[in-house]
Amino acid sequence: MEFQHTACLGGGVIGASWAALFLASGRSVAMYDPEPGVEAKVRAYIESAWPAMAQLGLTQNGTPDAISFHPSAADAVNGALFVQESVPERLRIKHATFSAIEPALSPDAIVASSASGLTLKQMQPGWVDPGRFVLGHPFNPPHLIPLVEVIGNDKTGCGVVDATEQFYKSVGKTTIRINKEVPGHVANRLQAAIWREAVNLVVSGVASVEDVDKAVWAGPGLRWAAMGPTMLFNLGAGEGGLKAFCDHFSDTFNGWWDDLGEVHLTEEVSNKLVEGVEAEARGLSPAELSQKRDELIVALQQSIKDLR
């Protein structure tokens, strides 16, 4: 098995989720996080994540016990051939972490950052040699959502991006390769665009938070779980395909795009959204809602895994 021994830097929700997935694949994990009590929190997270991964058939080769906790980042990466970095998204912390681990890394080790808001170019100054450093951005929670966005650039070594993608696929991930660095990468920009209009519909009084959310999960969200929007529109025009769709609906979509709202998360807007989501939650706690989310994700993944 390639990259049999891995390391995870950062024991928050993202780091713990990555650790759970790597363990489930039959790999060992060395974990570092300076927060007091992190070992108990990470072990509890892995224990809670294990049943869902088992339902998806991801735990056949693994054990949750193959994890160790270390007093420093350098100690954790010693001997690891794949390192997933998920420390807080502050350049100062990222750069300090890379500086600390670089002397301790194996020459063939790959380090992938989970950063969602920072670009590879912003993080590379933390390295003397960034050739084996890439961006591997997951979607939360990484042990359940398949997507990983993989990014390299002109400072990335030959074959490193390919090897990163192969590793992620070996632990059950679906990768996309981003060819040009932009803030937010690809999937978060899509999320931001959809949410901007969702917020606009709420603040302009078109619909409630709950009904806008419902319009997504009970409507196009179901189709998007099967195929992306461009392919779906290609199918929507029948034999004429996307060309016929664009010919027929160009004026319609141009009109909708011109009418989309531009909103910002002011305090007033945030308060309106919070009020709406509290009503939508109907008294359920964040933990209860997260459990419901994970159950739905597992059910969807189980339904489609044999069709991909």
C-alpha cells in the first residue's frame, strides 16, 4: 500500500475527519495538535465517525487504534510519507508549521494543505523548497464527502500532483485538479455564488430561509448529487444537447443573471439569517442536526456508490 504511514497536523474537525478516513483505509496516522486534551477529542471524533464509514464500506482494512499523538509537528511527520496539514488558516501559523516540519520530512514525503481560503502561492513562502507541497482541499466532513480539490503550480515538483491524486483516490476520494489559483478554489466559489442569491432571496422578502433551503435540497440539489449543472442542462434539451439548450434559453438566463442580487453579510443581514435558521432547526441542537446531516449523506452515498 502506498503511503502506508501518514500524519495529520491539526486535530480540529477537519484534521480529525481526515485521520478517521486514513485509519479506515488501513493506514497508520501520527497526529499533532498543541491544544490540551486534543487526544481525547480526536479519539471521540473517530469513534463517532467509524459507524458511518463502515456503512459506506470504508473500514474493511482499518482500525481506529492505529493512531499516535506527538508532542511536536516535527515529531509527528517523522517517517510519514503523506502529511495532511489542517492547522488554523492564518498565514503566520501555516508558515511556522511548514518551517518546523521541513527539516524532519522524508525526502519523498508529500505535504497537502486543507486550506479553503488561502492559495498555494500564499503558503509556499513558508518553505525553503515547496516542491512537494500541494493544496488538497476537502469538503466537510472529509470522511463522508468525496471531493478533494488538488492544486499545484510552477513550483510544485514533477509527478507530485499525480501522486497526491492517486493517494486520495486510494482512500475513496473524488479529486478535481485546479489549473489556475483563485480565492476559494472551485467548489467554495460555487457555494458562495449559490448562497449569495439564497441570501438575496431572503433579505428581499421572496422566501424564508427554510423555504430557500428546501428549494435547494428538494429541487436542483437532488440532480446536482447525480451530475453537474452543465451536463444536466445538456441532457435537458434532448437530442439537441447543450447547443440547443443555449440557443433556446440564452435570453432567459441572461435576464436572470442580470437580476441576481448583490448582498453583503452585514449585521442586519446576519441577524435575519440566524433568525431564519433557528426557526428551521425547530429546537434541534447543532449536534443533532449534524447527526441528521451525516445520516442523509451516508444514505445518499450508499444509494449511488454502485452507479458511479
